[in-house]
Amino acid sequence: MAWPPARIVRLLAVLAIMPTAVWAGFALTHAKIKPSIAHGPLIAAHADVACAACHLKTPGTVRQQVQAQVRYVLGLRQTPVDFGYAEVGSEQCLACHARPNERHPIYRFREPRFAKAIVQVDARSCLGCHSEHVPQIVTVAPTLCQACHEDLNVKNDPVDTSHERLVSLEKWGSCLGCHDFHGNHHLKPPTRMVEVLPAAEIWGYFQGGDDPFGGTKLYEGKAP
């Protein structure tokens, strides 16, 4: 007995899963169901942000999205589609958090000179360090500065232990004790190491704890 052509097999498989796909599409677009299928809670600062502020609807109806996905499976379309809502990216983050005083804008790290650094920390995207529906507000280690600053040498260094010395000792956990990565806090870097914020406080902040830099910011996030 000869097997049916591969295209027929794929078509039968798609028809078998289509009811489930239609139901999933309905669930992803129904306002009362969406919170129950979220990956986790929002961070405290986003507690009042609606799902639709970050999760933008995918163009087309559920039926059209299913049809497009079927065409992709059958090899009649080059790219798949998202059901219900598109994947969240930096564009959604920057809609609220873009500001003129950003010290580490993500576009900078798309330059070729940062090719080695982004292997350690993918700073080309907000999602390289931040996520949502997880307890942490920062998902990388506080030693991230090492990715770019291993050859740091500050002229007229004002700190009682020079930056060059700190680098040689691999004291990468001390960087954020003086410097705010995004530059958005009212913060004057200390000149004495005894005044540096403890690494444990920085790590606690990354894990969702209190802000050790102080609550006053130069620019607050915009309401979506």
C-alpha cells in the first residue's frame, strides 16, 4: 500500500489540530481569559499596566491567522504568524521608557565593535536585561559592566581606589555601586570606596527589592 503524498499528510495533520488552534486563538483574544494564561505576575511598577499596552494584536482575524499558519505548514508561505498577539519587543518598552539622557541606548550595541560584548549581555534589546511576568526587574548579574569595560582607564581618576586597580582586581560587582546603568537617578558617584553601595543591595534591587539609588528619577516612565 502506497503512502499518500507528503502534502496530503501535512494537510490532514493541520485539519486534525485546527479545532485546537481556533480555540487557542479565541483564548488569546478574550479579555477575561488573558490574565489566566499569563506567564506570571507583573513587576510592581507595571501593576496597573494593561495587557494591551505591551501585547499588540496580530493583524487579521483568528480565521485569517489560522489560514496563514496552515499555508506556512504546507510550504505555501515563507514565515509563520503569531496567534492573537505579536511577540513583545524593545519597541513596546521604549514607548514608555525612551528618554534623552539614556547612557546605554540599545542602538549603540548594534555597532560591530560590540560584537564580543553582546555574547555576554545582549544589550541590543531591552529584553537582553529585562523581562516581564518574572519577579526580577533585571535578569542579568550585576557584573555586566565587564562585557565592555575590561580595558577601562580613567584619566584624572577621582576615586581613592582607581578604576584601573578595580578592573585588575575584577571588582565588577562594585561598578553599579557608583554608577546607574541607565543614568536616570539623581546620583552623584562617590569618590571613596567606603561610600559605594553594597553589591548585596544592588542584587536585591535586581531581584525586585527596594531601589538603593533613591526613588527620585530624572524621567518617569510614560503612562501607556
